Amino acid sequence: MLHQKCRGMRDLLPVDMARFRRVESAFRDVCLSYGYGEVKPPTIEYLQLFTALGTLTPGMVGRVYSFLDWDGWSGERVVLRPDCTIPVARLYVENLSPQSPERLFYVTNSFVFEKTGEKNRERWQCGAEFIGGAPVAADVEIIMLAREVVGRLGLDGIRLQVCHAGLLKALIDELGLAPSARERLVESVLDGDWSGLEKAVTSVSEDKRYLPPLLSLKGSSAGYLENIKALSVGAGEEFRTALDEFIEVVRLLDEIECTYEVDITAVRSFEYYTGICFQMISDSGEKVGGGGRYDDLIPLMGGPDESACGFALYLDQIMNLLQETEQAGRHVLVVSGACTASVMRDSLELARAIRAGGGVAVVEIEERGEFVSRCGWIAKVGADDTGIVELTNCKTNERKACSIAAAVEQIMS
């Protein structure tokens, strides 16, 4: 019988894990430098944690991995977490509240059932949540944190798109639709279909002429939003309040010379988002990260009335964008010229000294294996018990004979 991995799951090979750890390390370093503390929520959560908050619509429930967790005579339905923000919010309410502010980060996976099995069903992400932070300042902090991680990884061409979930909700309310029609429109937007909203906006009356330009807006400064505000004198209070919040954030981004694009359609999932949202897009148009403000989530869980915002970077997508790094310099293949005790001893001692100096050493009897293509040096210990090493620089092909100590010094220099 041929055993294969489950459809939609991914094996991470050594080359994949090297990239995974690069992203994780950069993310951890930046988060720690911003004063965030690391947390690790459990993989399994109660299903009601997601359904009670309205984050799993009836159509989405079929896309989670759920099962009964028997406890005594009754069973509680649980899920492999389909989302990471909600478990971290639950972790805060259960263990840390009412402490505030709290800056938390995590590296973890989530699970979503994708019918074809051609896309990943297990999805890794690096995320950070800022609970209790002051609006605007906290929003900009998480945006800058995300951008700094991307910059530290050397990823060029990543575009930042900003929007406002509260403004989009208020825009839909401004249409004055019947409750059932509004619900259908919201569901279509959540599913990624904007055609209904675009059609509804283009048919508004003259007194709501501020709505069409907002939906088509692709600006790059607070001035674009100021123009919308000037047109919206007759809009409702929620609309104008959300627009003012949006303007405050982009004004600050302008002040710190953070480049961005205003795009109200960048909101892809606003079940619990209430304010500023953003996403990060690669040159190929693939989303590599995103987040936003979710002020209602903590109180809905029975926690204190604390504002919150956060973001996630998608490890699978970012790993694919990483360039190979030059790591071969201190990767050494130590070849033992004979299997005698003294030659093996010298080979193992050479490898130990290289590792002690921060290098990577593999001991073999001959030049073979995948490691050969990745190493910067080949050190062949002679079979004549003299302790002389034939040292080859794989980059220049230069060879020299030297002692073990001299070989270590050359490699580590």
C-alpha cells in the first residue's frame, strides 16, 4: 500500500524549514523589540467560540474540521481552529484580563477545509495582537511592525493597502436597503463578490453622490479622503465618524512617510473587524498578510471593554518569496580518508571545532550526499595518520594542505 499525505496538507522539507525559521526568527525578533510577549493557544477550540461570535456563517461552518469531543456522557463539538485571532482573544480574556494594554504574538497554524484539496488546508501564520492600545497609535504600530518584518526579510515590492471595515459597513447602511437585502449584500461581499454593491452604489440618488467615489477610490494620501468628507455633509453619524477615523490613521502614515494605497475594497473579511484594516500584496498580486481593528471582539467574549487590533503574515506565501541566502561559507564537508580510529578521531575533532566556532560540519567517508552542493569547504583528513588536511574552497576551487588547527582558522576567518 502506498502511503501518502492527506490532501491539502504539506510536508515541510529541510529547505522549506530553513525558510520557515528565517521568517519566524525575523518575526520574533521584531515583535520582541516592540515589547510583545509570545503566546501559544491550543490547536483545538470549542466550535461555539466561533459560531457565537458570528464569525462562522452557516455556509462557512462546512469548511471547518469539527468533531465531538466526548467528556463523560455528553459530547461537546470542537474544531481545529479555523482562525487565530479569536483563540488569542479568548486566551487574553481567560488568562490575562483585565490587564491592559497587552501586546501578544504567536506563530501557529489554522485549518480550513478546501474542497479540491489543491490548496493548503493547514495554513501557517505569524500574528500579533495589541489589546487595549490607543486607537490610531495602535493601528499604526501594527502596520509598522508588519512592514518592519517584511523589510527585515528583504522582500521588495510588497504593497500596503489600507481600508476601514466600519466605513464599508456604514457605506452599506447608507444605501437604505431592507434588512434581508442588506444581509444578502453583506454575504456576497464576504464571499468576494462586489458586483452587487457596485451596482447598488452607482444607482444612488444625487444627495448621496459621495458613495460612488468612495468605492472606486484608489488614492495615496489623506487628501483623497478629505475630498470624500467634503461631499458627505448629509451622511449619517456612523459614516462620518468612520471616515474621520480613517483619515486620522492615513494622516499619521503620511507623517511617518509610510507609503500605502487607499482601497476600500481591500476589506475581504469584516465579520469582527470594526475599524482600520490593511493587507499586504506581493508583485504577483498575492496577499501575504493583513489585519485590522476589532474593538467588539473582547467584550463579546465576556471580557473587559477593551479595544484591540492585530495582523498576521502568511508563512506559506512569504516562504515562496524568499530568495536563497548565502549560507555556504561555513558549511563544511569533512571527509575521513580512512576508517581507522586515528583518522576518524581527527575527522570528528575537526568537525567539533568547526561547530564550536559557529559553523556547520558533516562527516562522511567520501564526497557524497546532498550536503556537497551546499557546502563552502571540503576538508579531507589524510589516511596517513599525519593529521594533515586537504582543504578545498568550493567557491574558488583552491586547494591547500594544512593542519587541523590551520584548517579551522581558515574556515572561520
